Amino acid sequence: MISYKKEPEISVGILTDKKINFELYGEYKTEGFQKPVSGRFVAELTADNKIYCKRNDEDFATAGEILFTPVDSSNESFLIRDVVIGVQFHWERKEKERFTGALKLIIENGSITAVNILPIEKYLVSVISSEMSAKCSLQLLKAHAIVSRSWLLANIEKSKSVNKAESGHPKTYSTENELIKWYDREDHLLYDVCADDHCQRYQGITKIFTDIAKKAAEQTAGVVLTADNQICDARYSKSCGGISESFENVWEPCKLNYLSAIVDYKFEPENYDQDFSNEANAIKWISGNPSAFCNTTDEKILTQILPDFDQETKDFYRWKVEYSQEELSQIIKDRSGMDFGEIVDLIPIERGNSARLIKLKIIGTKKTLTIGKELEIRRTLSRSHLYSSAFYVQKENIVDGIPGKIILHGAGWGHGVGLCQIGAAVMASNGYMFDEILLHYFKDAELKKIY
């Protein structure tokens, strides 16, 4: 079992751009200036690939990185302007966000990345407040703190042991007829995690703070989910849609028993066959309204667990998206970089345990290709992301074999693996304790304190 002598520090990529505007509140030490500094700064990347940092009439340039360390970490903070949140989602926007800890500026892929370095427990208070409202129940926040801590530490350990260039499982599998991709946080090589949904939504102290969020982190400090004497790579999404998905159907082809499919309720759904390799069963499931913890329209619960921008999504358990032929064919062309011509059909090839599509065949008048996995499907069929890949296709206004309208009927919100956030919120409101919630979603896992 991995253990730590003390609480670890982590590094979080906040913003990547050619120019970064930031403000230091309090005194920060940095090698670029002789005395501790504060105030407004601009950092830009020069033509000769150096970071040029300017404050009023003072400036300096470095070819490496710049680290701003607070003199008093309990009182100092910094603000970064124009931080993009909800990257490529329908509610994407820019905000100014404030952080504690150290600020490091690094050069990454021809741009500057602002990195926040801070203790993991302070990070987690922000994560559970950013992913959900900090007003929700203590039991739910405690469960989420443990999941987020487990996921982060498991993936940091994994990134130490895996040589990215020699990973045992390629993230792209491509042939003439098939393109299979999956995405994971190992894409970050220069810091531990990013601040957006690709990793865990983190918005510093901007969205915090309530005492209950701090309590949730403090009362579970150092506690993680474990299985087979390892920290669990715990995952979560907004709504599983009634059945959670298995890890190997979304990411690398590696089975993790604690991330296998579970029915999100007290008992098995009645009158549904869960063999979703039979398309009729999948259509019945997605078009139905099975009982599940995450099947709720309770505004009191939803306003507690969803931040304001997530409340813009109302129909997360069962949803519908309609496209005209012109709209869908253009979206697929823009998102995939391939011209399929007019879209003749979207054919399910393989589904997972939650009815989420793992492989989808796109048939066009110019090109036919099978794509996967679930996130690639969601990205290809939407300007942002579809809520999930658990959908079936309805075609209308068909002329000479070409549908004029394509309707996607879907279930759930997100990849569906691990903790279902809305389901967990309903469980907490029904009196379940944090450990009961966790052991419902993570089969055969255990809770252990490692620092």
C-alpha cells in the first residue's frame, strides 16, 4: 500500500495562452525581482521563446520558468484573468479566478502555462466546491473528497511509473475503416492535472467557500479508496443514466473490478433486459424511464449539487438532440476533419454495460468510418460534447436514402464510470452515509487513511 509521510503538494495547470494577465495580492518572492513583489503583471512569450514578465516599469525575461512563492502562504493569493472554464462544452466561458499557493509560469507547446502549486487538501476543498455546490450535504462532499483524492493520487503514481512513449496501450488505433481514440489525464507531462473537466474542475478559491466543504476535506484528510493494496483510480461523472459504465469501455482496455458496471438503485430495474448488444434492448432502456438514484427532478437537490453553469442543463437523465442533414454533416466534417458528404446513417457497432456506444459507424455519401471510444463519439457529433454516448438514432424526412433530419435520443451525462454525482446526491439526501455511497459505486473497494 502506498503511504505518505505528510500531505503531498500537487501542481495544477490553470491556463495556457500566449499572454497571461495576473495579479499578486500580498508579497511573493521570485528570482526575477530583487525584493518581494505584488501587484499587476503581464507575462508574454517572446519570438525567441522566452517568458517576458512585466510589472509597471520593471521587467525581465527567462528561457525557463518563473516561480512566484508567497511569503505567507496563509494570507497571500493571486488572481489570473481570462481563465477558460468548460473547455469545448456548451457553456464554455472565461472568468477571472483567484488561487492560494505558489504560481509557476512555464513554456508549453509554444505558449505560457500558469501552474498553481499547493497542498492537496486545499486543492480538494476547491474541487468539491467547483464540481458541485458547496452547499450540499456533508456526506456527499465527504464521499466526493475521497473519490477526488483517490483519483488524483492514483494517477500521479501511475504517471511516475509509466513511460508515456512506451505505454502498453496506445490511445489511438487507426485503420482504413476504423478510428478508435480515448483520452486521459496522462496527456499532461509538465504538471499533475489541469483545472478543467478533462481532469477535475478546479477554480481555486473563486467558488469556495463554505465551512461544510472545508469540513468534508478535513474530516476525510488522507482517506482514499483502495483495492488490491493500491489506491483506486476512482472516476466520476454527472449522471450514469441508471447503470454505470465499465472502465475498459471508456479508457484503456484494462479491467478494474472496482470500476465495473453497477445498477444505480436499490434493486435491479424491472422489465429491462440489460444485454445491450441487442439494439432493441438498448432502445427500450434509453427511451424508458427506469428507477435510479440519479433519476430525479428534485430542484432542491439539483440546485445543491450543480454549480450555476451546470444548472443550464436540465434534461440530463433522458435527453434529445435534433439535427438537420446540413447541420450534422457540417459538424462531423468540422469536428473530425473528414468530409463524409451527406450523412446516410449512424449505426451502433458496440455498446457498453450502460448502453453507451463504444463504437459507432458513420455512413456518408463520400466516406464510411467506425469511430470510438465514447468521448470521441460525443465530440464528433456535437459542436461541444453530447451529454453522453448512450443514444439511439431516429431518422426522418428520408429522400433517396438521405435523411433530412437526424434525432439522437440519449441517456445520462458524462462517461458514466464510477461515482454518479447526481445519484450520490440523492443517496445522501435519503440518509446514506459517505461510506455507503462509496461502496455502492465502487464494488469491493475499501477505505484507508494513508497520511
